[in-house]
Amino acid sequence: MDHEPTVRLRVLGELAATFGGAVLDLGGRRQRAVLAALVIMRDQVVSAERLAGCVWGDRPPANPAGALQAYVSHLRRRLQPEAVARQRDGVIASEATGYVLRLAPDSVDAWCFERAVDSAAGLAPADALRTLDDALRLWRGPPYAEYVGEPWVEAEALRLTELHAVARERRLETRLELGDAGVVIGELEALVAEDPLREERWRLLTLALYRAQRQAGALAALRRARETLAEELGVDPGPALRALEAEILAQSPSLDAPAPRVSMDLPAREVSQAPVPPTDLVDRAREITELRRMVGELANGRTGFVFVEGPAGIGKSRLLVEAMRLATAGEVRVLSARGSQLERSFGFGAVRQLFEAAVSDPAARDTLLAGAASVAKPVFEEMAGDDAVSNGSFAVLHGLYWLTVNLANQRPVVICVDDIQWCDSASLRYLAYLVKRLEGLQVLVVLAMRTGEQHPDDALLADLALDPSVTVLQPAPLSPDAAATLVRERLGEGADPFVAACHRMTSGNPLLLRQLLRALADEGVRPDVSHVDTVRAVGSRAVSALVTLRLRRMPPTVTAAARAVAVLGEAADLPTVAALAQQPEEEVAAALDVLSRSEILTVERHLTFVHPLVRDAIYNDLPAGERALHHDRAAQVLSRQGATAEQVAVHLLRAPRRGSAATVELLRAAADTAISRGASDAAVGLLRRALEEPVSGPDRARVLVELGRVETQVDGPSGVAHLRDAYDALDEPHERALLAMDIARTQVFVSPPGVATSFARAAATDLPDRLDDDRQGLIALQRITGYMHGLPADSYRTGPAPEVSGEGDGARMLAATLSYELLREGQDRAGAVRLARFALEGDRLLAVDTGLLWIVAANVLLLADDELGDFWDRALARAHATGGLFAALSVNLWRGFAQWRRGRLEDALQSLTDAAEQQRVWGISGVTSTYAAAFTLGVLTDLGDLEAAASSLDSARGLPWVGEGGRLLREAAARLLLEQGRASDALDELTTPVDYPQVANPAWSPWRGLMARALAALGRTDEAVALAREEVALLRRWGAPTALGPSLRSLGQLRGSEGSADLREALEILSGTCAALEEARAQLALGRSAHLPHGEAVPLLRATLATARACGALQVIRDAVSALGQRGESTAEVDDVPARITSRQRRVTDLTATGMDVNEVAQRLFLTPGTVRAVLESAQGAAP
Amino acid sequence: MVPESAPLAPSGAEVLRGLCGGAVHLPGDPAYDEARLPWNLQADSHPAAVAYPAFASEVSTVLRAAASVDLNVAPQGTGHGAPPLAGHLRDAVLLRTSAMTELRVDATRRTARVGAGALWGDVVERAGRVQLAALHTSSPGVGVVGSSLGGGLSWYARQYGLQCSAITAVELVLADGTFVRATDQADSDLLWAARGGGGGFGVVTALEFDLFPVSTVYAGKLAWDWTHAQRVLTAWGVWAASAPETVTSVARLFQAPDLPWLPADVRGRKLVIVDAVVVADRDAATRVLAPLRALRPEVDTFHECSAASVADLQLDPTAPTAVYANSVLLDDLPERAVDALVATAGQGSGSDLLFVELRQLGGALSRPAPRAGALDRMDGSVLVLCVGLNQGAGWAAVREDANHVTDALQPWATESAYLLMADADVDEQRGWPASSWQRLLDIRAAADPHGLFLSPHPAAKES
């Protein structure tokens, strides 16, 4: 590399000169002719006379010598702008007889060109190709273009033009040597058309056609050559063409290519439109058959899910490419994406890769993102605007699901995601959400995962891999035969020991084998016995070392470009790579070309490496410090180019920390975007980095709040810690109070018992008097958390009895808490209802609370038999609209509980199943899972599916049975054990000492009734009746019919013949309530009484049957049928009665009746089209 | 065979694991047994580690790591010359240079630059494309560096001298891990040592040497049944002494085994063969060869051919093989010497040697080369090389067969030895003129003061 600026002259094209990169003004045409003439003569002295001839031809001026001198002097000044006058004879020296040019051999493009073409002759094909490409890039047009036709230029121009023609031929000849026969045919045809009299071009064309297995084409080319030569020149082809013809006819082996290889350097557009079949896809017949079958079935409306797994380099990506190729050939839309370590911090990065092409057209975008899909819009917006309503995941997932449905409704879709182990969590959730809802969609999902590594999202990945519908493909290492095939394709027929060494050294790993063969091909290694040791030597290296070995043998520009691409990741395009590598674009373009020919890069949608391992190798080859600086520079370059905050942030995450306020701002903006996309984990990473920048002052508190709030969704303990830091840093009391409430709400779920309570109390004490509403809110949290954590009552019910005052949010929070306390005491139902109604009034709590206190208030109303109306629908709609994940989960959970209590068992089960899926997909565990397990257990028991209930109980044993959820589980378990006839176990379950919070109100903790049943079954009737009486007495005080009725019925049953009064009262209380199943049970209990007259018993039992069927309560049905049988009654109609109709079925059929189509109904009810179709089909089948 | 006991890794070798991008194999590793095998399978060594560095920097790392745990280092290319090292590798790292495959031919300057892993066959082919020839040894599978450092007898030797004299630059890593590029201008001592000094002064990573403008030659072989050995070899001796320098030839007694790598018309036969390459056109070459053709050979394959094709002229095995070789340099080859040769190696001698060949020296080989080097000429007019395979009787029997021949030729032998073709027991000092020997020892001591490198002839090292 020259450090001194030097003069460079260009004569290939228009004459031009640069000095240190700047273009020089060379003056007028005549003055420039002087320079041109000197260049032509290179280092020979050119006489003044000859120069005059060049400049003026045969009409020289009066004093040519003087004029020449003036030209030369001007030229000297221009060519050496930095030299003083005396030194200016450096470039153009004066000699006695004339002038001579004194320039280094690399100063003139024509000289470089000539030297490069010469030197290429002695190089290995890969080197020769590089050299020739470099040389040809110097060619910018006809030499000495402006003097074309002048006699003094003609000879030199002809010579250079001939050299150019030869270089182009040699270049193609070299590519033929490298095995690119198929690819160069087009270029050769063009060359022939340009100059059909150059026999060498015909020879190369013929050879290329022959090697591309187009023997007929080859002979036809020879015929054309013969005709052309005869017509134009009247001569026969020369000896070279004649010999070639003879060899072709004899199919001489000497014509075979020395080392054919697969060409990777097709133009980008062609690749993305129609992926070329990877010809080195060997040994994969089984996998391809499977993929072909599934793609084929897609056209028949059959859905599918394929999971390809295996170690790095085994060929998973190849199979995905094959799947895409098959799909494209079958008119199926292909959506593809690839996870990458760099982009893990991009929220929905993989999802955006999948859909960006589909939604990039504004017209299509509007159609695709309409209706239920519209909530997914923020995912595809570059910058999150203020109007980005959605801040959460649930609604976005649902929207993305609908985007998928809308696409699949146009034509079948294949979704291919490679390297899902590196996908961002948000995208993985989308995939998990999708594969559970594939039924009935024309969608084939093909995912590939690298095995043998730890991943942050193991649970989600396992969920995908273990999906019951999945087809798993595990490509095996290549066989020795396959290795021989690959060796033959790359290097020619290999000697057996050579092939065996290739196979052994790579253990049949296709990537390693391909890279090994590329390395060997680069070096021109022949696959013979004497090179076995070369195979061992090169093949001993790991893929990464192989790649760096190859790269180090390439020119520095190429290495720099490769590193830049490795650092930039998805953002890599030519201008950015050039800017980062600090090289001119032309040189970088050439370097990228080399890299793509060398199978290091591949040009798909953007520049990517042929394999992530290759990228890792190059990336990790950069020393750590340099890597960080590269990222720093990448961030600057991308910023300048107007990239989004998110794109820049990817690099800032890895750049050195500098304490820059601008960096903090960028990271916050990127986090904001991520949050608006529902990618909380991505936002957490960005904000944590912002905190480390470091950031100080008020900005620090702001970052802490943002970080803590978003962390509470993914990493509660850190969220609490950061929010506490922010709380300490803030001054404004109201702001602090709101933050304190957030902290306490999170502490309930993540901190040890007592922490939330004492924090809330301290925060309340800190408040100035004027903030009374905030204080009520904090006291509400202090009390509810104390209860939930099972603390002694005197530790959370401190101070004077709180009074609800005013109508603020805090007052409503306090009302909710106090109503719950009244519920638990079980004495003042009216007071509890009043407080709970006040709490829920105007849905204020839905807006400020994540789903703790409004759930509590709703539960109070439920257990008090108060009307909730469409509260759950409103709550769910709000959760969907704001994306409140916890809220959506809570609604599903507690609505399931409400449905269960109303005897709508199928609906309850569906709600609870939805809740369970949400827990799994978001990895939420802990407190909600015990509630969900307890409710599910109860529903299954009531359905009479004791087997499912038992297995549900088994898995619930793995949960921590603590707090209220633990108590609910214990009661549900006891109920199941009773139904199983295991009274003794049930009694044990109920009497094992534990410290669950005590609840006085049997409406919320009916343990006495359960224990009474157990005691009775064990013959301890007196104790049982006493307990049952106690429960009835307590419930009479509470007064909610749906709780008292069952308790009375239970008491009546225990008292046997003396209990009929209790049973009658129970039935009376329950009729007309919404507790249908309990009503059926009361009817059954009474109807079974032996002493009841036949005429009274049979209608009761028939009514039982009808009610129980509507609920789907199998055990009750069985008991009613048997009781009727005992009374000699027929129950034949049991089989004829239409299957029960769930509320879901009813809503589906109702909406369909209004003329909506399947998709519209599904969107309205948050269902999948497949479910809607199934519901309609079963309804039709059930109709008479 | 030189047996070695317990192939257990000294724990110190573990420091090498992971170096060279993973291309280091320790005993017990899956590829260790394959990696330790040299071309010449007669050497069955169990080195402490086998490393395949691809760059000088990796060589440097290996040397420093080996030194840190007191292991020696034995550089090796293809391992054609492996036997002398056998038995000395247990506490050594076998540093194989096969991954350094760089190969560039500069047609304008008529030079080649090769990495230490380059093979002659590749150089010959590449140079041939631009009508140049290298002073390559007879087998295409032989490594360039190993055979160049020790001398290098080519088919053009009588016209252009030893290959080592054609070396213009050498790049190497010294024992302390420093990288040196030695030329006539800088570190010229090391370049001098590289010109025929064998090894022991560093790990050579690349060589640059001259190529010669030879594109077509007249080459081939003449063959007779070995019953004509006496007559043919005597006549060859007379002819060889006065033949022009444009011809270089080899005469040999060949007991061709029935092995697949041999052409069918040779397989299983006992022959006397003369191979030769004449750098001349057909007419001139015909005149040169006339005296030999007058002996009426049964086979005559001489024809005009490309210089590149002579790499395959001699019938050498390409696949790794176990062979034993030893040689003796003769001042001249009178009839009585031919008698002694035929009596010990010819018909009725009972010798089982694969071949005994007589290489024609003289010409440029007998004059000091224009460029100074440790070995700048060959002492003698004929090099007799005995090569044997273990055909069941054991290596001791092969060695004995060879000793019979060399002993019988002692009356005509010179004081010198050609170490590239000598067996393990040869006194290393005989490889060079006395004046060179001391300088060579000094250079080695400077480059490797603590004796890191195993010399190819360690037996002679103490002397």
C-alpha cells in the first residue's frame, strides 16, 4: 500500500488522472494527447517531432517545439500539484531528444492490466480467476477513447483490445476449469456473437456445452463455427476446433472438466424467486420424499408441521431450501426466516422476515392486516408511533395468526424457519401459537433446530419439538458413497483412499465436507493418492478454522469485507459493508463476488454466510476489542444511513460502553419499539444495556422505571429490584406511589412472603397526607398481599380499620380488598357486594390494575350470587386490546371458574385449557398454575372423567401447594378421592396439617362438607352430620343460595331417611339459580330417596337427567339412569337426546345464522377457523 | 520396522490440544493413528502429538508450546524420508507441513513460490502450463521442501545442477518461534543452509526457487531382460561418462513385483532399464541415444513429450508404501564395478531388492553451483541407490541385501553420502564437504540453541 499520494493514469477509456484519489484537470485535447503519446511509449523517450505529429498531425503550428514545451510544463504542474516548480520534472522528464514518462509500473491502468493478464497464466485457477477479474475491472472502455482512429493510437489500441479479448476468453476458460461449464455458456454465446471470427470463443463455447452434458449443442456450435468461418473468410476451422470435434465425437475423457463444482454466484433475484435445486443434496432421499409428500398434501388442504433437527452442518438448511423449492414449484407461497444470534434482540425479528415481503405492498398490506389481523400492524412498523395502542403479546400473536390465515386463504403457504434456536422469543411464541392452531389451514410449517446446545428458550423449543402433530426429520451423516459423489462434483473422480480420508476426517458432516472440498479446490488439489495427506492436514481443522484458513489466503480487502458482513448481520448490504470495511464500493463489490464464488457468502435476500458456523468463524476470528469497535462503527454507519433505532441498537448492545447520552436515547427508543411489538424480552436487553452505558441523573430513574416495568413481564425479581432503585431515585410523591403499587403487585408473585406487604405499608406511611387515594391503594395492596401470602392477620391488618373514601382508583382498590375480607369472614354478604360493586364500577380497575384486585372483586360477586353481567367479556376484550398478558390469562382462569360453578363444564374446560396454553407459551408459572390446576381438577371430576382427573392430579402434585391455590388444590383432590371411593385418603388429604390461609366462609372453602362425606363413608356418621350442620349454619349466615343449596343437599344425604326436608329445601333454594349442576344434584338426591313416591321420584329423576346432560356431568347422568332403572323406568331416550350444546357452539351457530362466514365468526369469537368449521360440522351432524 | 512401545501421551502434550484450528492429534484421538502415518510406512512411530499447522504463525505456536513442555519437534512433509526419524519421536511433536499448500508460479520472473506442503507433481503441472520446468525429483508425490533442502536430483540435474542451488529464498520459523525470510540479502546464512543443508535449523514454511525454460523434452525408457545386465550396464557406464549435459539418465536392475501400480508389461518381470530425459529436439536426442539403442532394447518408449509429463517417467509407487533405501556414491563405474553390482544384485545373486539404480551424475552436478550453499555439487559420477520392500523375509533381510551391494562397491566409493537417500546409520557428517559441515553446525546451533528440532539423522547428532 502506498502512503504517499501518487499519480494514477487511466487510458482504458477516456484519458484521466488522479492524485491521491482526486481527479486532476489535464487540460485541452492537444495537451492531453501529449500525455497519451508518452503513455503509449511507456518508458521510451519520445521525440518532440513525434509528439508534434501526434498533437497536430500534418498541420503543425509555426513553433511546435515551444507549444509542446508549454503543454509539458502545464502537464507537469497538474500531475505534481504538491511539488515546487524546480522538482517538476519527476513525472515527465526532459531528455536531449524529447520527453519520457517516469511512472511506477502500477501507475497506469493499461500497464497493470497487461501485467495482471500475463501473471494469471501461472496461477492456480481460483487465483487466476481473481486476477483476471481484477484486471477486467480496470477496463472502462476503448483505450484512449477520445483519440480513436488517430494513426498514432491505432496500433496500441488494437494491441490492448486484443489483450482484453484474450483476457475475457481466459477468464471464461478458467471458469470452465473450475467446473462452471453450465454457468458460462450464456457469457460465451455473447462473446461469440460479439466476434464470431475468433475461433477460441467457439472452442470454449463448444467445450462448455459438452461439459454441461449438451453434446448435441456442442456439435451444433461447431457447425455454426464452420459456417461462419466459411461465409466470412472462406476458410475452414483451424486445428484446435477440428481436434475438438474429433474428441467430442470420440467422447474423449480428456474433455472432462478437471473440477466441476456447484456455482453459487447467481444473481440475487433469481435465487429468491426460484431457489435452484442444490445439486449436492445427496443421501437425503427419505427426507425429501417426506417433504414432497407434505408439500403435495398441502394442495389437498392438508396441514403439516415438520421439525428438522440435528447438529451444526448436518444439512438442515439444505432440507429447508429443498422444501422451499418444492413449494415454489407447486405454486405454494413460501415464507422463510432464519434465527440468528445477532438478531435475537430484535422483537419479532423472525416474524418480520417471514412476512415483510407479503406486507410490503401497501394494497396487499391493507387486505392482509384487516380485521383480527390488524392488531399485528405494529410488528411491521419501522418506528413505534404514539398511537401504537398495543403494548403486549397476546393480541399481537392473535393478529399474526390471522395474518397467516389471511395469506393461507389466498393460496397454500409454507413457513420455513431455520435455526429456530436463535429466534427471538416473541417469534417463537408466534410459532408455538400457530402450530396449535394449524388444523384446517393450508399451511405447512417447517422448522429447523440445531441440537447439542443450550438455548435461552428451551421450554418453548421443547413445546414445539414435542407437539403431537409434528413430523421429526433427523438427517444422518453422509455415507462414504455420498462423499465420493461430492468429491467427484468438486474435484473430479477421487482415488479411493482420498475419498475415504475426506469422509473420515469430516465424519460425513456435509458442511465440513463441503468446506474441506472448497479449501482443496481453492488450492487446486487433485483427488489422487498423493494428496491424501493434504486431506488429513486440512480436514483436521474445525469448520471455523477451515474458513479462516481459506480467508487468510485471500486478499485483505476480501477479509475486511467478510468481517464487515459478519459484524453487520442482517443489515449487510453493499454500501454499508463498504462503509464499515472503509473500502471503496467497487473493491468491496469485487470482494463480495470472490466470497460468494468461494462459498463463504451467499446472496439471498441479503448478504448472508453459507452457514452460521462460517459467520461465527469469521466473527470470532476478530479480536474481542476490535469486534466491539466494529460494532461501534456499524452503529454509526447505520445511524448515518437513517436506520431504525432497533437496527442501530443491535450494534450498540455490543459496542464499548462510553457513557453517551445519545446511545442511551437510541436504546430507549429501540426498547420502546420492541415493547410496542410485544417483544418484552428484547426491550429488557436494550434497557439493561442502556443502564450499563452508564446513565445518570433523572435519565437513570426513567430508564430504571422503563426497564423495571417491562421486566416485570419476563423477569419479576429483576423488575422489582430495578423498580425499587427507581423508587429510591424519584422525588415526586404521586409518581412514587404509583410506582410503589407496581412494585407491590409484582412482589406478590416473585418475592418471599411478607416483602410486598411491608413494602406497601412503608410506602403508604411515607405518603404526604394529601395523597389519600394513593394511600388507600397501597393499604389495599398491603392487606391483599398479606392474605395471599398467608401472613398472620395482625401483620397486615394494622392500624385503624381502613375506610373507603372518595371515588379514586385507590379507593376502589381498597374496596375490592375489603370486600374480599368480608367474603372470607362470610357474615356480611350485602356489605361485601356493595364494596365489590363499587370496586368494579366503570371498569376503572380494569385500566389501572394488572388483574389482581378486579379479579378479587369479581370473585366476591360470583360467590355472593350477585350478577356480573358481561364483565368477563369486557375484561377479555380489554386484555386483547391492550395485550395485557396476565389480564388475559386471569380472565380465562376465573371465567373458567365461574362457568364451572354454573355447571357449564365444557365451557369451563375450554377456558381453563386456554389459560394453560397461555401459561405455557409465556412461561408463566407459580401462583396462577395452582388455581388453574385446582379448577381443572374440579371440572374433570364433575364431568365424571375420573381417569383424566386422576392424571391431572398427578401432574398437579408437581406444583408447590402453597397459599390459596394450594388450599383449592387440596379441596379439589379430596373431592376426586371421594368420587374414587377413597374416603380414607380424602380424609388424610383434608386433615394433614398445613398453613394455608384460613377462610371462615364455606362458600369459598367448603372443606367441612367434603370432610363430612369422608367421615360418613368411613362410618363416622355422627361426626359427619355435625360438621355438615356447622357448614349449613355458616352458609345460612352468608346467604348465597348456590352455596347453601349444595351444603343442605349434602346434609340431607348424610341424614338418610331423616334428611328429606333438607333435600327439599336444597332443591327449592337452587331452582331458579344459575347453578344448574347443583340443581341436578339436588334433584337426583331427592329423586333417589327410597321412600319417595314413584310419581314424584320419576319426574325428578327425568329432570335430573335433562339438566345433567346439558352440563355434561357424566356421573350424575349415570346415577340418574341407574335410579330410574331401579324404579323400572326406561332410559332409552338417553341415546337419542342431542349432544349437549356448549355456549361456544351456540355462539358459533348464532353468528353463522346472521350470515357471517367461517373466518368472520372465528375472528369475532377469538377462535380458529378450524374450530369454527368443526363446531358447524358437529352441529350439522347432530341435527335431525 | 522400528518398534516403539506404549503409545501413551506424555501429559505435557495436552498443551497442544486445540492449536492449529483443531488440527492437532494426540494419542488416543480418533485420527491419531491416521495422522501419524508417513508416506514411508516402514516408519511406525508414536509421537507425543501430530500437528498440522497451516500458517507460519501456527508453526510458531506449536514450537513454543512444545518447548514449554520439553518436547522435541520433528518437521515432516510427506514422510518419504521418515525412516531415519523412527524410534526417536516418543518425546517429540511430529509437525507435518501438509496444510501449507500455497503454490504460485511467476511466469515472467521464472520462479515458483511454494508452501511447505506442496508436492512436486503440482509444481510441475503448474509450471508446465507456462512452458517452464522445475528441477523436480522423480516422483510427483514427493514434497518439494524436504527434497529441496537436502539437495534434489532432477531429470535436468546434469544441465542445471541441484534443486537446492535453485532456491532463491526460504521462509522459516526458528526454534524460538520467530519467523525469518532468508534471502541472499538478509539472513543469508539460513538461505545458505537451506541450499542442501538438510534440516535442523528451523521449520521451513515456504520456498522460492528458479524455474527453467524447458517445455518439451525427448524422454522414455529402454528395457532389456536382466540377463543382459552386464552388457547393458557396462555400455551405459561408458556412455554416461561422456554423454552431453543435455541428457540425464538412470540405469537400473528392476525386479518388478506383481503389484497393481505397475504396468502390465513390467509386472512380475526382472529387467534392466535405462530411463532418460534429453533436453533437445528429436534429431539431436536421437543422436545422443544412439549408442544405447545400439544395444537393441526389447522396449523403447522414447518420444517427444511435454516436460511436465516426465514427472511420471519412473515407475514409483504413489500410495504410501513401506520401503527401505540406502545408497552409495561412486567415483566411476568401471567394468569390474558392474561385475560386482550384477554379482550382488543381478541374476543369480539371490537379492530380493525391488531395484538397484545407477543415477548418472556429472555435468553441472560436478561443478560448484553459482549460488553458494551447504551442498553445491555431488561428489562422484554415479549414485547407486538400493530400494527394497519387505516381501516376507523381514527388514533385516532387505537391509542385508542392500549392504551386500554397497559393500561390494566400496572400492569405487567416494567419502561422501547423499543423505536424502541414505539409511539411518549413515554418519551425518559425510553429507557435506568438511568446510560446510562446521558452518552448518554453527548455523543450527544459532537457530536452535536448545536442540528443539530432531535432526533427520539423530544418530549422528552427537558426533
